[in-house]
Amino acid sequence: MTIEAVVFDLDGVIIDTEEVWEEVRRGYVAEHGREFLPDSQDRMMGMSTGEWSAHLADEVGVPRTAAEVASDVLGRMAERYRKDLPLIAGSVETVRALGARYRLALASSSARVLIDQVLATSGLTGEFEVTLSTEEVPRGKPAPDVYLTAVARLGLTPGVCAAVEDSSNGLRSAAAAGLTVIAVPHGVYPPADDALAGAALVVKAVTEVTPEAVSNLHR
């Protein structure tokens, strides 16, 4: 099928924030006398706000409610974004180039407040017809909910949409939703082999996701 729309992830694709998220959350947890579990970082990549805040409160043991944890951490993240937005080199240009040829949507695990801040700061707000946070759907990644909802809001079917993802949970989410998956593996937090196996195209940098590359995708 011919691809009609491209659905972008945000963290790790447009902005390089996984290390910022880890630094902020580890610091926050440490302030409360707790430590990440061995698999906390991997598990939280792709989780919705409600899911990762519950993990920190209920499993890591931060003595705050999940809602309080979310509010505390999101406030710190928004402040970091206002001071210094860690855009991935070439990501803004890539989005605009694809937007000239394809319809665009955004399906992110970030909270709505952070999505809106990033798009406003980067000048990309007008590029996306649909922007969606996993906090606005029943389940976060790796469940397919956010991709299925984004595609539905475009008025399309998954079969004519491509997804651009970096993390294991994001790749699994897009594949489970039935989109053609383009993987941009993160250098510090590479996806698991099984998640990467579901990608139709694997690139080394988001700048390789050109209109020509998308048009050459075959299902």
C-alpha cells in the first residue's frame, strides 16, 4: 500500500530526552532516599505519565502518590525544556520535509504539557494535524492505543501509515497497531532485538527518514 501519513514519536526521535528523563527521575528518586530498580529505566521508556509515576510511587517506593510524583517530575522536565530544548540534529527539517509530502501526526508518551512546550519551542506546532499523548488513551506503549487513535483521528487506516520510533516499547506499539515501522535506534538506549525485528526500515539517524525513503517502503 502507498503510505499516506507518517506518525512520529517525540522523545528519542525529535528531541533527545531519554538521558534528561533518566537524570531528572533518578535525582528525584534519590532525594526521597530510593533507587531505581534494575529494570526501571527500560520499563519506563514509552510508559504513559500515569504508568511511570505509579511505578516510581508503588514499586520504587517514592513516598508520594502517583499524581504527586507526576506533577513533581513534569514540572522539573518543563523547566529543563524552557531553558534548553535538546533537539536532535536535523529533526525539525526532517519533519518539515515529510510534511510537504505526507500528512503528519505525533504519538508520544510525554505528557500533553510537555508535547505542547516542545512543539511551540521548536516551531513545529503547525506541522502536525494530530498530536496525541498516551495519557489521553487507555494504555501506554507498548500497547497500540496511541497509534490506533492517532490514525483514526487522521481518518485513515494503519495500513497506509508509517511510524517513526526509537524505543522498544514504541516500536512494539506501532507494530501492534499495524503501521509500517521505521526504527531510529537510540545510541545510548538501543531497542531490544525482538522490537527491532518488527521494523520495515532501520536507519542510523532521523535525517535518513526522507520522503523518498518513506515512498520506497513496501508492506
